[in-house]
Amino acid sequence: MAVKPVLLPLSRPLALKIIQEAGKDSSRIFFTAHARARMRLRRISITQVIRCLCKGRISEGPAPDVMKGVWKCTVEHYTAGEQIGVSVGIETTESREVTIITVFH
């Protein structure tokens, strides 16, 4: 039987801090294939996503995804004339890396 990962508590201010720090250092941002496909389809640039991470606000979460062992948040920001949202996964509070799950208008 598979052991479910245990997630440490993650507050909204700490999640926002992790997301904003990752936005300032793009080597800590990873994009899923789904996110890249949605960016192309919706014509959302990497620059818009990074601005959203740096200057956006958390509109939903952080909520645990126990099956995948990550915390999920939705960050929104008005950038380049559009309101965009970015669904972000945070694996651990120590790694300070984020995964972009999807993007939307």
C-alpha cells in the first residue's frame, strides 16, 4: 500500500513569499506541459506569468493536494492589459521551488 505524503502546514503569507521569491529567480520556476500548452492557446507569455508571481495576490488556497503531496494556490494579477491567473504548486517550504500547473484569463 502506498504511503500518502504528509504536508507541513503552509500559511497564505508564507506561500505568497515563496511564490514571489521564485518569481524573482526564474531558475526556481518549473512549467508543466499542460501549462505551456495553455499559455500557447491563451497567448499568455512567460513574462506575464512571472509578473503575476512577483506582484500578484493569492485568490485561492493554499490548499493541500494530498494525492500529489503538494500545496496548490491560485495567484491573480492584472498585467499587459489582461487579468491572468496562475495555478501554482509548492512541493515543500524548504525547496522554495514552484511548479506552474496551468494559466488562464
